[in-house]
Amino acid sequence: MYRETQIINDAATLPSAEGELVINVGPQHPATHGVLHLVITLQGETIQKVEPHLGYIHRSIEKMCESLSYRQFIYVTSRMDYLSAHINNHGCVLCVEKGLQLEIPPRAQVIRVLMDELTRIASHELWWGAMAMDLGAFTPFFYAFRERETINDIMEETCGTRLTMNYMVPGGVMYDLHPNFQKRVKDFIQLFNNKIDEYDDLVTGNIIFQNRTKGVGVLSKEDAISFGCTGPVGRASGVHCDIRKLYPYEVYDNLSFDEIVETAGDSYARYLVRIKELRQSIRIIEQLIDNIPEGDFQAKTKAVLKLPRGEFYSRVETARGELGVFIVSEGATTPYRIKFRSPGFSNLSALDHMSRGSKIGDLMAIMGTLDLVIPDIDR
Amino acid sequence: MFSLEYITDSIQHWLYSTFNPTMALLLECLIIILLVTAFFGVLGLVLVLMERKVAARMQIRLGPNRVGPKGMLQTTADTIKLMMKEGLTPDGADKFLFNLAPFIVMIAAMLVLAPIAFAKGFQIWDINIGVLYVSAVSSVSVIGILMAGWASNNKYSLLGAMRSGAQIVSYELSAGLSIISIVVLSGSLQISEIIASQQTGWWLFRGHIPVIIAFVIFIIAVTAETNRAPFDLAEAESELTAGFHTEYSGMKFALFFLAEYINIFIVCAIGATLFLGGWMPLHIGHWKGFNHIMDYIPSSVWFLGKTFFLIFLIMWFRWTFPRLRVDQLLSLEWKYLLPISMFNLLLVTLIAIMGWHF
Amino acid sequence: MFIKDYISDVYNAVTSLLKGMRTTGGYFIRPKEIITQQYPDNRAQMKLPERFRGEVVMSHDENNEHACTGCTACELACPNATIKIVTKFDTTPEGKKKKALDTFVYHLELCTMCNLCVEACPTSAIKMAQTFEHSVYDRNQLLKKLNNPGSKLRAGVE
Amino acid sequence: MTREELKENIIQYRPNAVFDETGEWLNVFIETADWKSFAQWLRNDVLQMDYLFCLTCIDWSQTAAGKTVLTMVYHFTSTTFRQALVVKVKLDRNNPEIATVSDIWRTAEFHEREVFDLFGVRFLHHPDLRRLVLTDDFDGHPLRKDFEDPVNMIKL
């Protein structure tokens, strides 16, 4: 088996036709935002083939979780998609709660949704800055970080950490909201509404940016479904795949917000979906911030959690798409098998299909708008 | 009116009266070489610092502020660091060309400095084909870039160099055409005469809209020619890591870096000379008093002020715009800039022939 | 018609570029909006929120007494084996032998600040401190003993 | 489409299908030999299961029931009917082989490579079956329950 794979591997990295050039993009490259390794075959500047090589930060989180208890494994999942750590944790606690058939207090549900949406904004902000940097504009990065810092400060005050919060616990959240939380979130909304128009001036309306992204990396609706593309990538191709709308969890079914769907399927559509989602997330936060119900922030749970024998699957919408948590329990205190269906993994698999025939510069635009987070892909 | 002319004249007078003519000429050359080299060093440091400060202000940061007062010595420290670094040469590289390339780029940048008038009567070589010389010599640097890209034996470098070649060759055209429109108006290729022709007003203001269009095209074209963002495809950090100078380190990298900034200075100086009147003070029609006050500002300040304004403009572009794609870069030149500047040249010629300018 | 489209294209392109330049230029002339924090200089004003998780510490009162009974709940809760509790047997005044804390070993280098140990502690003996400057030159310095030498269990804590 | 309709449709196509209805979604057990044709039917016929949202494998070797069993688990849903279906295929742990579905659902290409890498399941006719996350010369399949790596795995 090993010998066979070796031969295939060599054949894949050698130029197969006259005039082809094979370039390694990554694992250390300014545009891959992490340790993604792409082997691209070029004909001049035109891309013939993109072949992702994964595994540079594969930590086998699924294997690690098999030896951690149901309280402990949640913190590890923050390290998968570290930009939407809250939402990853949310998916896990939802799955554990499904197994335990726990009823979550309404206050905890609202807090969870608020945190999810703040995380989504923070994640999209970082994406916006990093994507603009991929396309050669450096300044948006700093503007994006200004708003993101505010969210991080809010998180720091309530959850204790800035990036990998581990704030969700089975049965609710770890602590109650900080007394300043509501005021600071309102301040943030005001700051954000003042600054969001700048984003449009600086990037969205920019003619160079539009030319760089329109018609680049087109993914048709059928292909998007077939490749399992979810989140903004799927929605930009016209697939209705927002888990918050399709399979509402927590309080999402009581909220009014729009599922942003574009039909073009190109990089610009993906960009627009995320920019519009920022405003929808703000809308959700505005609805909830004054209506946080009083009550417990955590349901009563046993000290040692044991899931009944069976299989449990929960789906949540992270900033990048659909995260599935699949727990197989044998009735012990640790999961027998756990599988994370991460959105980035499926989105990345469409990269080759999307970038064939485009230029190197387009590859950066496509990767930028796919919003890849490498630990999410490698797990 | 304060002028450097007296100083340069008196130095020349003293040299020729003390030594024999050959010796005096040699000494003059030596002084100029020293001056130019020192000027290069200082200019590089100042421009890099300026870029970092401008970028920082636009990006709501502070920028360098630790080394020296307000971070003034940051670039000096960086230069010392670069000088002390080991200059690596990759194993598969063509050693001779690899080491030669940064010097070619640097020498090309230095040569263009010759006909630029820094102040009234302060010019190294007032050659009678000054503008032609500038556009001819400035395109030599592309050879250095191609050489660097090829000799590095690195695919990123090669791609960057190829892009750079295509880019400089195409943008030379529209830069040249907009230079020609000023030549048509002033009727001379000599830098000093072009400046003298702007005695009554800068061409930018005298030449109606066509000259403004030519100015805009000139700025775009020279931004592309100096490989600056949004046309920095040859370096294209997020695509080609560092483009043609991926493999360079230490002082050889510093030479590329320095040459980039010197080139910016030169093209902006040319722009200031052609469109904004070089060292000529701002004169407005018949406002005698105003004109008189303007005359009191030294000519070197006028020249440097205009040049640095243009440099700021180019930096402003860099820190605002995303990068173009390589095919868009070429279609911008061939589909938009070149037709517009050709048509524009016709208009300018018409204005010049009919004498419609102010 | 073609000429009109061409000109409007150029016009729209230029205005979109100028809009972007207005944004960055606006920040250039408004240095008040600079958000840089000059970290080591602003240590005095910097105040971290009380929930910030910097490292696990054990609180001792003025009599050098802590509240840790050595029950190892934190050790069990920790996902990374960051905490190791060494217990000893004390003799109470009545002459009975009783398990007590000997050393609370804390590996800061393994800790992910997940707060599970603090949540698990039944006597609130440990808490999170707001320190964050943990870098040291030797990894061994990150191995900490949280209970002070000579400290003992506060009376009344079970 | 309700769960009952879904079940009826499957029974019509394959009367001897084995179901498990304890979980959230309908589970169907399929024989290895039938898998490919069943997958094609799922995708193209009445059910229109065009979205394969999760593909994984479970190693049952630590349970009493399945010393030599690996189970492939496919989670499907249809973007038209929105009814999820779980398909399970039992494999022989010592010689796990199954037909690929990467030609039907493109997302399976990567997911199957991952399963091949971490479980050692061979997908027949897969266009590019190589290790995905581990190096090509890696020995063993880490997500199998008997995988031991004394150097890198720390027992808590």
C-alpha cells in the first residue's frame, strides 16, 4: 500500500505536460493563513490543478476526545476553528445535552446565542481584514481588528479569555453575564454601525476589488451541494444551508433575521454574503440584548456525566458553515467515538474545482473568500 | 532670492582657479559622487521612515516610535541590521548574475538622478535631451529585475520577474506619452528649459484639462513602473511571497529596497519638474505681492515640497487599494491608459500649436 | 453609446477609488483615532477584568491557611493532567488520622486556562489570577507549587 | 417528506433493508455489495439525497459485539425534502473494502481519503486514494482503537 501511494504521490507532483510549472504554496506562505500546503500546477500564470496537502497541524482531536470526559472534551474543540470557538463549543454541548435530554434554562439559551453571534461578527471581521490583505490591501486589516478588539474585550470580561473561551458547559454556561455586558455590547453596536460604511467605501465598492472578485472561482449550486459546501460559501451559490433557519436550535426560531443567499456563486457573492451577515448578526444581538430573561444560567447536572448508549448528532452554524458533532456513546463517561464534521474541510475540497483555469491572483481571492481556518480543516 | 547657484558657482570658480582644469574636473566628479551617494543613503532612510509613518497613521497605528526621538532612527537601525546580516546565495543560483542584479537596479536608479534639477542652478548634468535620457535609463532597471528573478533559481522569483518585465514595458508607453505632452508644450527636452517655460505658471494649471489628464496618467504609470501597490505584482506578497527578491537577504536585499524608494523619488521628481514647475515657486497671474512672497521661499524647498507631495500621493495609493490581477494590469494599460493618453496627446498638441494655453 | 459607457466606466472607477482614499486620508489627518496601546509602558493603567484567566493560584489568608482539602476533584477535572495533588496524613487533635494536602503541583506549561478545576473545586480553594506575563527562560520555572510552605488547612473547611 | 414516507420508499426499493429507529434519524443498514447501487438510487431517484453532510467510520473493536467490525456511517439529507437519513455499512475490520461514492457526491473524495488515512478502509475506484493528513510512510491507522503510539500518546 505504501509503495503504491508513494508512486502516485510522485506522479502528482511532477509536471505532466510541456511548459507546466509546479509551485508549492505553503506550508509557510502569506496567503494560506496557517500551515496549508497547496501544490499548484501552472501553465504560465494559469492554474491547471490545485492539490491541497493537509495534516501539518493535525492533532487528532477526535482521538483525544475519546479519552476525555463529556465535560473535558469541550475545551479541545475551541482549538479546531479557533475563530468561532464559542460556536464549536456550542455544537458539542448541544450534542451532549441531546444525549442527556437536558432542559436548558432560557437565560442560558439567550446568553449562548448572544455569544455565538458576537463570535460570528468577530470571525467575519477577521476574515474581512485578512481577505483584503490577500488581495493586497493592508489597511482594512487594522480597521477590522479595531472592531474585533472590542468584541474580544467583551468576551474577556464575561468569559475570562479572549479567543478560546470554554464558556459553554453541558447544561448552560459557565458563569452568568458580567454586569457591564449589556452596556458594552450596546456600545459596540453603536461603534459598529458607525464604522460598517467605511468597509463599503474601502473595499466593497472599490473597482479594483470588484474586478478581482467578480466572476472569480464560480461554484454552481449543484457543485456546492455536491461538495458539501456550507455557510457563506454555500449560500453564495444559492444553497439554503443556514442551520439556524433550517434546524433552529436554542432561541433562533423566535428571532427575526434573514438568511443571506446570493446566486452568483463567485468570490464577490461570498464576500457579500459575509458582509451582509455581519448586519444580520447585529440585528440578532439588538433583538436579544434587552430581552435577556432572568433565571438560572446553568441547569442542574450531575458531577459525572454519562451519555446513554446510542448515537447523537448535533448541527450548528459556525462562522464558516455547518459544524456537525457526531457522538457514539457506549454508556461510559467518555465518548466511544466522536466525529466533527467541520465546515472548512468540505469547503476546501471545492478549491481545486473552483480555481482551475484562473490566475494565481485569483487563487488568493478564492482562498480568501473561502475563509479557511486550517486547524478546522486538519482537526 | 536665496539660491544655491552662488554656492555651486563659487565652488567651481575656486576649483578652477586653484587646480589645473583636468584636476578640477576630477575633483568636481569626486564631490558629486560623494554627494550623490550620501544623498541616496539619506533619501532611502527618510523615505522608508516616511512610508512607515504614513502607513501607520492611515492604519490607526503609531508606527516606529522606539529608536531615537519619535522613532527617527528606526530605519538607521534597520540598515545596520541588514548590513550585518549574512548575504545568502542559494545553491542552485547563477552566482554572478545573482550578485550583479541588485547593483544594476541601483546603478540605473543612480544614473537617472543626473539631469534632475534640485534647486535653481543645482543640477548635476543639464543634458539637452534630459527627458529622453530619463525615460531611457529608467527602463534599464527592468534588466536587473529580470536578472534577479532568473538567477535566483526560484519559481516565485521567476514569476515575479516575468510579471515585472511585462508591466514595466507596457507602462513605459503611457508614461512616455504623458511626458511627451509636456515636451510638446514647452518645446524642449532639456530639464532646465522645461522648468524655465513654467516661469509664469505650472503646466498643470496652464494646460487645461488635457494636461491634468496627462498628469493623472503619469502618476498611475509611474506607480506601476516603480512596482508600487496597487501594481506591486512583481513582489505581490500574498501571491509570490516576495517576487523577484524572494531569495535575497542582507545588503543585497537592502539595495533592492533602497532602489525602490530612490525610483519613487526620481519619478516623483520628474513629475514635479514636468507638471508642477520643478523649483519654480507658485505664481498666480498678476498678484504681484503674492508672487513676491512666494519668491522668498528657497527653490530647493519648492522642489522637495512638490516631490514629497507626489511621493505622499503614491504612498496613499499603496495603503488604500487592493492589488490588481496580472491580466487586469495589462488590460488597464492597453485598453484604458494608452488610448486615453494617445488621444490626449493629440489635444495637447492642438493646444500647443494654437497657443491656447495660458 | 460605446463611448458613453466607456466614459461612465472610467468615471465610476475613479470615484470608487477616491472614496477609498477619502477613508484612509481621513484617518491620516485624525491621529486621535489611533488605537495602539503601548504595552510595557501602560502596565500601570492596564486593568484586566476580574474573570480573566491567567494562571491558577491558591488563596491563602493572613494566617497562612488555605481551603484545599486535597480531595483531587481539580486533578480529575483537568483535561491535560496539569494538576497533581500530593497528599499526606495529618493527625487531628483527637488523635485520628486525616488526609490533608501536602503539595499542590501545578504545571503552568500544560495549562489551557479552561477553568474546569476552579469550577470543580468544592471548597473554592483555587482561583484564576489575572497575571499573564508567564514567559520564562527555563521551562522548569513553570512548574509551580501552589500552597505556601508551612500553610495548613483553614479550620472549618471540610 | 416524513420519516415514514422515507422508510416506505426505501422498503419499496429494497424490501429486505434493516432499519434502526432508536436515534434521531432513520438508520438503514446496507450490505457492502449493495452499497454502490443503493447510493446511486439514493442520489438520483425519488429521495434526491444530494447532500452528504457527514461521512465517517466507527471501529467497534473495543465493544463486545463487534470485535472485527468497522462501520461506515453516511449522513444524508436532501436539499429538496430536508429529511435526514443515516446509512450504515458494516465492513470486515481485517480487510475493509467498500466502493467509493466520490463520483456521486464530490465531498466524499476528501472524507474518504480521511477515513482511509485514519481507519485504513480502502475505497475501491477512488480517483486519488492517498493518505490525507498523515505522511505517506506513516505506520498504522490512528483512529482505530488498537492504535498505540508510545512516543506521542500520553495516557492520562
